[in-house]
Amino acid sequence: MKLLFDQNLSYRLIQALQQEYPDSRHVRDVGLQDAADAVVWQYAAQHDFAIVTKDADFHQRSFLYGHPPKVVWVRIGNGSTVMIESLLRRRVVEVAAFSSNPESAFLILD
């Protein structure tokens, strides 16, 4: 599963999670660090990424528009980058199952 990390998450997650989530990118890597949610959404859909975010707006967008792209909502408040890395590493099997399920559009990780 290719993940596109939103601007509210550290770009350092890309390198830290490269083994678990190869080919993932951060919005800054693709020139979208200051882009509106709609632009990030469209990019992710066109390039087969799932958006990883702490932003509830993508949750709402998922309900309104469905998928693609799929959305992974990280709900751990002010969790550190290390906490988010650990969460995504621990839940890699669940994220993979979510990715392969054609009916699933949204996953909450907390």
C-alpha cells in the first residue's frame, strides 16, 4: 500500500517506515505541502495513494466522495512522530487488509 502522508505528519515517517510501506511519499515530496485538501485528494486518487492524516476533514471527504483514495485517520491527538511510527508499524497487517478490501474507504487508527 502506497501512503501519502499529509502535511500534519512528519516527512521523517517516510524513511522510518520504508520497509513496511514502500513507495510512500509525503505531500512535500510531491510539491503539495501547502495544497488544499481537494488537491491532495485528487493527487492521491490519480496516483493510487491512500492518504494518512490527523485531519478530520479527510474523514468527511471520504464520506462525501467515497474512494479512491482511501483514508487512514491517525487519531492519537498530539502524539509524537515516534508514537505515530510505532502505531503504523504495529498495525501494518490491518492497514494491508484495509488496502486490499475493495469495499473499505476509511480506517481509523488510535
